Amino acid sequence: MKVSDEVMLHGSIDEVWQAINDPAVLVRTIPGCELLEVTGPDRYRIVVSAGVAAIRGTYSGEVSLHDQQMPTSFVLTASGAGVLGRCARTWP
């Protein structure tokens, strides 16, 4: 599955960095995200509902942020499993 989008964020660099590191903001911006819970520093438990047409499933997994270059970038790694299988992905 590929999820992509482009959004223009309005605010200072520090305000944008805070927003993209805020679980309450992220849960509203990740398609199908039902839960994003902090489990440790830069680590989260996630539940996402995803699929195509009638082939839908709920996936539970983990997300971690690493290689942070505040305030310009970080790497996000996600993995999950559900009745339709397992997936893992890293986004630079």
C-alpha cells in the first residue's frame, strides 16, 4: 500500500516541528488511524484500518521516529499486522 499526499503547513519551523511530533495531531492526519498511543520516547502503538473496496482490515503495530535532524527531518519506521497479513515500511 502506498499512502501519499502533499500539504502546505502554515506556521514557524518550530510550530510545524511541534505539530508533526504531536500524537494528537498525527492521529488526525494518518489515513485510517484509529489509535496512536505513546509507548516510549519517539515510539508509538498504532491501530489503522486500511484496504481497498471490500478487502479491508485493521492493523495493529508500532511506529518509531529516529535519525531526527530537528527541525528539518526525521525517519519514520512503521510495522503492523492484521488478518490480511503483515507490513513494514520506513519513510525518510
